[in-house]
Amino acid sequence: MRSFIIAFTVLGGILLLLALTAFSYLAPNPDFVVEYMLENPDKSSLYLVRNDSVLAELNGNRKSPLASTMKIMVAITYAEQAASGKIDPNEEILLSDLDRFYLANTDGNAHPSWLKEVQQLSKVTDGKVKLREVAAGMIQYSSNANTDYLIWKVGLEEVNANIQKLGLSPHDQIFPPAGSLMVPLAFPELTDKGQLNSKIKDMGQEAFAKVATDFHKRLRTEEVEDLKATFKRASLDLDFQYLWSNYLPGSSPQVYAGLMKKLNSKTYFSEAVHEHLDPVLERLMTNPANQQWLQHAGMKGGSTLWVLTKASYATDKAGNTTELAYFFNDLSLLSSQRLQQSMNAFELEVLSNPSFRAKLQEKLGN
């Protein structure tokens, strides 16, 4: 019996050591973000502006998939139309209309989490929620269903026209995220996954976007239940998900840092636009701790299994302005997890720690 006790004690010690090692390995570490960029420039890009000066840059002009960071463009279009009176941010939207675009188990539980919040906060009345809450859920929870609905509401053409109007180049045309996941359904005759993925790979992004938009439109019709039932029976294998990830609309960190500067200035867009946009993009300012040292700040990130992106802006109480955009692509699962654990810590150091900024400028400065 004594030997068993000793054995289990040793085993428990080993397991504890492994747990502590794993915890340390995945603990937030702002330096890891910098180290990863330096060691993997082929997978990393960054553009950082501090008080109107470029503080650090890595592959700033390189275009890569934005993932959900592109939802900033939908939010801007929403706010502009709300300001002009084209849409009413207080319009009551049926949750069933949002559900048209919800594809279960494809969004990391984002849409159900948002629904749970608005219900807990008593923001749902008779199965309806205000349009402004839909926009907030698109950014805060990154709900794809809310995004597709807002694209329907404000118009895809208007969202893409804003890319041109704002001078964002390079920037791919945006297409609806929920519709894009249904692209494999366009080829029912291809039952072999290899042939199906080869067909999708050969499509090119423009054709992929067109098919995605067609499915988005079909989800708005009486076909919706049949389409969702067919999608539920389909299997989105990793090969398709990788193709999909790479087909997502892309841009560069320099372009998005420039867009963040427009937002940060509070002068590029009208006061009426910011009245509707700030409650959507600047939810972190509801935290009293952030109110102590920031005048305003906003951000949006995005991810797939291989992609991590983030664009943010902030002005602190001393008047210092910061615009940051950084993108990763072709990540391993472990690298993605480690980066995700450290991104918030990295951004906080950029905003608040002069010595960290100096180190970043030394390693990635011009």
C-alpha cells in the first residue's frame, strides 16, 4: 500500500508541474506577440501610429484576410445611415429575422451569447430587439447573423461603396459572412469532398463572393428553412474552412490604422455619425476603469482557425493618440492560442507603457 501512495504522490506532482507549465506557457505575455512577429514575419504584419508618427511597422502594406475586423465597415455604414435618417436605430427587429442568418456551430457561440445577454438585460420585447442592439452585438460579440442582417438592412452595395469613399486601398469587396459558409451547397453534384474543395479553390475570390451573396439573398426568402436544413446536414471539413479563411475580404494594417485615425480624430465623421457609431465600437468605455485614463477608445478583432486580426484606436486623458492594426495569417493552433491569450496585454502595454513602446520601436521601428 505504501508503494502505491508514493506512486500516486509522484504522479500528482508531475501532473501539477505539467499544469503549472501549461499555465505559464499560455499566460498573457505582451513580449510574446513581438517575439512571434520577429520570428515569423511571413505570417505577421503591424502598423502602429502614436501621436501622428509611425512608431512601428512590419509588412504594413501587405494584404491579408481581415476576418471579423471587416465588420467595422458595416458598423460605419449603419451609423452613417442612422445619422442621415435612412434607418432608425430604435426600430424593433424580430429575432426570427436575425435567426434567418444564424448557422449553428459556426460562430464560436457568438450569436447565442449575444442573445443571452440581451435577454438577461431585458432588451427583448415580444421577440424583438432594437436595431442599435443588433449593431452592438455584431461588434461586441461578433455575431455573423447580426452582420448578415445589417448588410441586408443597409445594403451590401452601400458598404462596399464606403470602401471607395474612405479611400481604403488595398481592400477587397466585402461579402456576407453567413452566406459565405454556404458556398459548398452551390455544387450538390460534387459529393466527393476533394472534388468539391478543388472546385471552390479554382473559383477565385470574386466568384466566391458572388455565390456567398446569392446565398445571403436566398436566406431572406421562403427558402430559408430548406437551405438551413441542407446546410445542417453538410459537413464543412478543414480543407474548405482553410479555403474560406483565405477567401475572406482582406486589407492591410496600414489601411486599417488609417481608418482608426479617422475614427480617433472625432472630426472626420460628423458628430451625428459618432452619436450612433461610438456606442457600437467603444463598448469598452462602459468600464469605469477605462474611463479613468482614456477619453475614448474603440476596437474590433477577428479570427478563424488560422487568422487573428485586430484594429484599435484610443486617446488618453493626456491627449495622446494611438492607432494600431496588426494581422496574423497561417497560424498553427498553438500559436493562435498563445497570441490570443497575449493580445490584450500587448495592446495595454502599447497604450500605457513608454518603455514597452520604446522597445517595440527599437525592434520594429522604421
